[in-house]
Amino acid sequence: ARMFLRLLSDVRWRAANPKWRRMTCSQRGTSTTAEPQQAPLPAQAQVVICGGGIMGTSVAYHLSKMGWKDIVLLEQGRLAAGTTRFCAGIVSTARHVSIELKMADYSNKLYQQLEEETGIKTGYVRTGSISLAQTQDRLISLKRVASSLNVMGIPCEIITPKQAAQLHPLINIHDLVGAIYVPEDAVVSSANVSLALATAASRNGVQIHERTSVSHVTIQKGRVTGVETDRGQIGCQYFVNCAGQWAYELGHSGEETVNIPVHACEHFYLLTHPLKEPLASNIPTVVDPDGRIYIRNWQGGILSGGFEKNPKPLFTEGRNQLEIHNLQEDWDHFEPLLSSLLRRMPDLEALQIMQLVNCPESFTPDMRCVMGESPTVQGYFVLAGMNSAGISYGGGAGKYLAEWMVNGYPSENVWPLDLKRFGALQSSRTFLRHRVMEVMPLMCDLKVPRWDFQTGRQLRTSPLYDRLDAQGARWMEKHGFERVKYFVPPGKDLLDLEQSKTFYKPDWFDIVGAEVKCCKEAVCVIDMSSFTKFEISSTGDQALEFLQYLFSNDLDVPVGHVVHTGMLNEKGGYENDCSIARLSKRSFFMISPTDQQVHCWAWLKSRLPDDSSVTMEDVTWKYTALNLIGPRAVDVLSELSYAPMTAEHFPSLFCKEMSVGYANGIRVMSITHTGEPGFVLYIPIEYALHVYNEVMNMGQKYGIRNAGYYALRSLRIEKFFAFWGQDLDAFTTPMECGREFQVKLEKGIDFVGQEALLEQKQHGVYKRFTMFILEDHDTDMDLWPWWGEPIFRNGRYVGRTTSSAYSYTLERHVCLGFVHNFDEKTGEELLVTTDFINQGEYEIDIAGQRFQAKAKLYPFSSLFTHRRRKDEVELSGYQQE
């Protein structure tokens, strides 16, 4: 049956494609069994796309729609004969990540009209979907998704178990507490959708060549120049790797390695014969994440698969094959999923099974797809690693990548999917094999806030890791780097802390509160070694000129001064937010967020002068960074360095090389990234343990203690500090987030993004970064805000939160987010003024429940609490905690 459908798809596509009709006609009279004669490859093309599945055809379709015609798509087998051929064909918009939700929504709308556009039957049927909840926590998770769908205009509702049974009579509802129903979700024939996209692309001038394998990509001076195939070479400016599970191997086959962290696992689903009363074609798809299964109608019977707890990775050694055939059946392995299916739909027990399908699916280290331009090779683009959601994301992902190639940037913030969020360290085959064995079960696991991956850990660590771990550190991972969340005091039940993951008040609440209190009243130490650190220098003024052009603030400051600045794109958006210290007339020290290591390096390197007059070095690994936060930090450092550290001698935003204890060459900066007083010490790694010990020993009499990033997060959010990657992105400008003071429009040299900022200064902005304090929220009993919650002004949706934290100073929850002004009739974005912000009544939606909030464009004072910072520190209290 499947082979018949596959052949039917081929016939329909070739019948609809004039080029294929001509080719077929030219072969008549020769041999009915001979392969069609292949058209010769062109010698040159603007774009070469490798991969004829849903991703490759979607990129070709959208590029051709945007006016690029000189495109060649190469497929080593037949179109849609890879993973696309075996895809379950479920188009679901119920996604937790905003950009993934937008991609799925666009895909759904595209597939709906594709048959009319191309004449190719895509099998599109709007069935709707029902996602089930067996626990209250799962239902909360679904309610959070529903809030996102509703504000995007995608119809959905939270329904009762009885309502679910009415929508799908086969569902056993005895253990359900609720569900979400999304009526506009759909099912399609994935192979036919891919063929329809190929048809449309071909009509727009795209050349498609099957049975053509790419061996490697040719590169000169860091740019794509062509591809080598088994049928000859094609010169090109752009190459797009849409090779699916073979994307990793293809990335490593070229003259310069392009790391694409994807790895395949076996994925199982079964097909049944039709029921006695065949299921209606429009019966809803069912997703039972707690049961780890999905179920859809298939020709009157069902198609059901899932994500088992013990997945089977494959092709770790890089085995290749032209087309994916059904892998070996493994009923013992599938048995838990089959049992789950029969528990959910007991009436299926007597149903005859037609086939157990076993096909490979590609997964990534963080369950999000890989998209974008390589950080090492210009013109080399990637779209792969769909984590079993290829058909849902295919249309939208292809659109965003095409926009990226044509315009230089996509129309939405795709940083969560950007290839540059990974480094080479995530491309170890051992790492990938172990990580995807964790990722695949996580597709169904309940992901409460602040959960962490367990595999691939302790990969990048500070020299202080063992010392901090012995003192109760609890770890999270960022860009492969271990960072401390908080420190568990002696006597606490560690098992409870690790297992009590919740959408409500977490068990670490009091622990982090004590760390925050110490930061405000005494002194804390936070290991911030993971931050990205670059040194940029030149023999003359070239380094200064280079940085002045790329950064919005004025960096022509006296030696020893530190400047907070944005690295902007042409639209004025933040590509990076960083601090730069001027070490000498010709050298600078740049500190950026942890996950900027690859992105920022690629951005700067691609813009370096051709004459090699400016040199750049990544020194992240050379320095351990200790952040001393609190009013007594000055006392600790003064005694250790025998140097005055008061504001008169060491002003704010100042950098000086000093001795601390026995160690020389410590770069000390008077910044803390929290708004609290203190210093950051950048210590050569060989001195790290010595300096840490000296700081802790000297600090005992000042009540010193260790602290983690959760405390830092609370401090920076209550001070209204925005962080890149959470609050700031490539679509946010300094004018929109209250950072005009970090922009010097008249610094005497033009800089990237200047024109866009001048226009905003003259005409105004269309969104404003705003601080909200929840007023009727019970910290102990109510659901917590985390991020991504819808913001309502006078009952109308105006934006989302980007960061949230409990303020131990205000004793309230604080949310940060952007407020827009949408026209009530047209939805058009209007200017956002200070009066618009101040004159509104605001609510924050947390899983469907709205809480009143007070909005501010500047940090809140401490008027909301009766606490006052103590003039004197009760040292005994800190020493006992």
C-alpha cells in the first residue's frame, strides 16, 4: 500500500511538471524499463540545495517565490524518498516555543492552499488535534500553550475529558484531567506536500536533479564557491544543506568543516487495517504525551507511534544509503507504546495490524531544529534536525531560511533555532549519540521551568568546579558550560530539591532568597567564567576604528574605562550586548553573554579588515571570572590587594590590572551585571583556585558566601536590566528598551545601525521594554510567571514577557517584556509612547489566569516593601546559614 502511494505521488508530480513530461516523451520508443535520461547539470548556479525532502523543496519553493530563479536542487535518490517519505503527516501548532509555533502555523496555511496552487493532491485534511493531560501539571503546560495560541489568533480551547470523548469516541478518558483542542490542525501526505512544493519551484525556474549525490562543497577564502557531485561540478554562491540525517556527514566532508549537530534515532509507528466502521477522514489527531504516543486516522484505520523512554540511536558511525527503506521491525521495543495505545483506545485490541514501520528521525541536542548560515563558511546555509516535526515546521522553516538568504535576515527572531547557538563541542558523535537518547524521550516528558539536560554534562567547567561542587553547588548548563544555579546549605534534602520541579513556587525559593539578601547586605561570590571573552588589538588605531564602526557607544575613552554597548545590525537591532574595557590605546577586552561565543566571533570576523591590521583572540578559556557582589565587596578586595577600592579611587565602570593575594595580572572591573555594588575579577586560570581561596578566607569576617545565577537573575530583573538572548535580540533596538544612553549618535564616526536609530529618534518606536510588578499574585499559592506570558492592556493583547523573577526586595513577582500598540481594527502596529504605557491597566496571563500588574518604564523603588537595607550587617546570621 505504501509503495503504491509512493509511486502514485511520483506519477502525479511528473505529470504536473512540464519538464518531466517532455523528458518522458523523449524516452518513448526506446525501452520501457530504462531509467529516464538525466538532464545535464548546469556549470553554474546562484544556489545549490542538497536534499529533496520537505526542507529542501520548501527552501527552493520560497526562494523562487522571492525572485531567485538560478537554483539547482540535488537529491541523491528520489524526491521525498528520505525521512519525508515515512513522516506521519501530522501538522500541529500546539508548540511551546514561540518561533516553532509561528513556523507550524505558516506551514498549515501554506499546505491548505498548495493543492490549488500546484494541482498536486497533498492529502490535506483539517482534522483538528486533541492533546491529552493525565496530570494537573500536564494540564497547566497545555494551558500555557493555549494562552500563546489564543493571542496569535489560532483557535483552541481547554476541554474536559467528556468533551474529548465526544470529539473522538475511541478515547478512554478514565485517567484524564483535561485536554487542549486545536480545531485547525491537520494531516497531510508528507511526500505529496514535498512533491507539490517541488512542482511549484520547478515552474518558477528551479532545476531539480534526482540520482545526484553531493560529495563535498568547495570553499575558497571562507566562502562557498561550488559543489562536487558524482555527475560533475557546479559553481555556486550559496549552498543549502538540507540533507536531513546525512547533514552531519555532509558538513564534515568539505574542505572546511561545518558542524551540524544532528543524530538519527529509530522511530516506530504502526499502521492498521480499517476499522469495521472506518474512521472518518476528519476525525481529530490524538496526542497523549503522558502515554508517549500520537494517533491519527489512516485510510479508515489508524497510524500510531510515539517516543519511547529507551530510544535506539543509529548511523553513529556515519553509514550512508541512497534512500531510506523501512528498518527492521522490533515488536519487543514497540510493546510499551502499543500497550499505551490500547490503554487509551481499548476498542482497538481486535484490530488487525498491517505493518510496523521503523524509520530514522533526526534529533538535535536541544530539541530545536538547526537553521542559518555557518559561522565558519559564508554562503553555506543549513536547515536540518527537525526532531520528528518536519512536516509541521517545513513550510515556515523554508520561508525563514529563504528570507535569510535573500534579505540577509529572516522576518522573525530565529535565534532559538540558529546554528550558531552551537559550537564544535556539541558535534562530538559520542555527545550526540548520548544526548539524542535523552532528547527523544523528552519529546513527551513534562518540561517544567528550569529543567536541565542530564547527558553531555561536565564538558566545560571552571577550575573551581570541584571546589564549588563540594560546597553544595547545583548546576545548570549553558553552551556546554557548567554554571551554578544555587548552593544547597548543609542539612537540606538534596533529593527533594532535584525532584520537586513545578510550575508553582519552587523548593529553592528560600535558598536563593538568602543568597540575594547576602548580595544586598554583605558580599557574595558568583563564578561567571562562562561569559564569552575576546581580546581585540592592532598596531595602530585600526582596532578602535573597527570597534567604533561596529558598536553604538563611544569606545574612544581613556585607558582603563569600561563601556556598555550594543553590537547592532543595519536595522538597529542587537546582535550582541556587551561590555568593552580599553586595556591600552590599541587593545580592548570584550565581555559578552555565554551563548555569544560562536555568533559574536563570526559576526566580528566576517567584518575584520582584509589587511589583517586588526587581530582578535578568543580568551574565554584563559580567564576565570569571579563576581563579587555586595556593599562589603570593596572591603574584601581592599584588604586582599592593599589598594584603596573606594569610589574615589576606583570609580564605576573602571578596569585596572591588580594583584590579589599572591597572584598578579588580575583584571578587576567595577561592574557586577546586577545593579548592585561590587567587582568582577578576571583571573588567569592558573591563579583561579588561589584567588578564590583568598577571597573566601578574607571575606569570612564580612559574611561572605557563594551564590548562583538564580540570585543574579532576581537581582538584575528587579533592577530592570535586560539580557541578550532573553530580552534583547536582533529585532530590538536600544531606543525600544530604554538604552539610548548607550548610543552615541554624534560620536564623529558612522556606525552600523545608526540610520535606523536616527529614524526611531525622530519618529518614535513601535514597542517599549516595560517592567511589570504583579499586584494580586500569591507567591505561595498561584502559578508563577516564567517567561513568554501574554501581556494585556485594558483587556487587549499587547505583547509577551521575556523574563520573570521573584523580587526578594519588593516581595512581589517582577516581569519584563515588550508592549506593542496594535490598531483595534487592522492589527497594524502604531507608535508606543510614554503616555500609552503609563495610562494603561495591565494584566499578565499565566496559563489562562490573568493577574493585575503595574507597569513602569524605569526600575521600581522599594516603596512596595517595609524592608530597608540595614546599615549594619549582623555577621553571625550569615555565618550560620
